[in-house]
Amino acid sequence: MKATRILGSLVALTTITALVGPETARSQDTMLASAVAAEAKEISGMKSAGTATLLSLAGTLVPITMGIVLQSAGSSGGDGSPLGGVLLSYGLFFGPATGYWYAGNSTDGLKGAGIRLGILLATGATIAAICSGDNCPMFGPDTGASGVAAAVGLVGFGALAYSMIHDIAGVDNHVRAHNAKVSARQGQQSRLTIAPLVSPADGGTVGVFGRIRL
């Protein structure tokens, strides 16, 4: 698709040769290749869907893993580190948004982080209300409130996991939308380019390269 667009944009290719070398045909091929390379370079601002997905996945799993390791070190008799909680929180809330920031769509990335924060707060508030008045003893006889609180916790965890997976799996759609906007914006620009050109392959053939992009 991108190669077709690049070649399609080369509407006119004009070469005025000042010194004709013995390999003029190869010189023209060299100039055409240079034009295609220049056109490809101009298509800037494009993003990779694979890179965005990888960033969201790594931005989620790496901080969460490091946070769990640091938290576990503290709970098993070590000094622990507040950095563990920070990393864990970042991975849960902002990790999936990493690919969205790469794609230039911070709004939807922060929206997903806000949803996950809301899920956590709602789940915690609900469990706190159910367990108020020591209705959920950690030790001792099991109560109905404990079962309800556990069910609410599982539902909240499932909703949190779904939000993370949804954002990671859907970041490629936002990249494609971003690329479509960039392509449309660049397609509306017309350019006339004239530049001198020297072909070392033909013994220093000198010429003028012209290109019109509509």
C-alpha cells in the first residue's frame, strides 16, 4: 500500500542531462530510486501498530512484574521498597496507555487509565461497605459478608483485567486511524521539487531532477 502510494505520487520525472555518460539508462534508474527514497522519507509521522502493541504490553507487564517482586521482598522480611507499589500502580493503570501515547492519542490512553482507577476505587469502596463493623473477620468463623466481599473482589479484578486487555488489544486500531489522518493530510499537499543531481555511477553525470506531487 505504501509503495503504491509512493510510486503513484511520482507523477512527473524530468531529467535534463548535461554530461551524458556511457550508462545513461542506469543513471535514470538511479535518479528514480533516489526520488522514491525521498518520497518515502517525506511520509513522516506514520506509526507502527506492532510497536504500539508491544509498548502497551511491555509497559504493563514489566512494571507489574517488578512491582510484585519488590513487594514480595518486603513481605518476606526484607526492607521492601515503596517503588514496588509505584511500579505496580503504573503498570495497572497507565501501562496499557503507553502505546496510545506513542500513537499520539493520549486522550484515549488516559481515559482507559481513568476507567481502571474507577473500577479499583468502586471495588474497594464496595468491599469496605460490606465488611464494615468487622463483618469480614480474617480469622474465625466464616460469614456471609465475607463471601459477598470475595465475590465483589473477583468481579472487580475481572473488570480491571478486561480493561487492560481491551486497551492493549485495541491500540492498533488507533494507530491505523492516526496513519489514515497523516496520509490524508499529506495527500492534500501539492509540491513541485527541482533539484540538481549527480550520478557517481556514470562517471559524474550531472543533471536536473524535477518532481511534481499532486
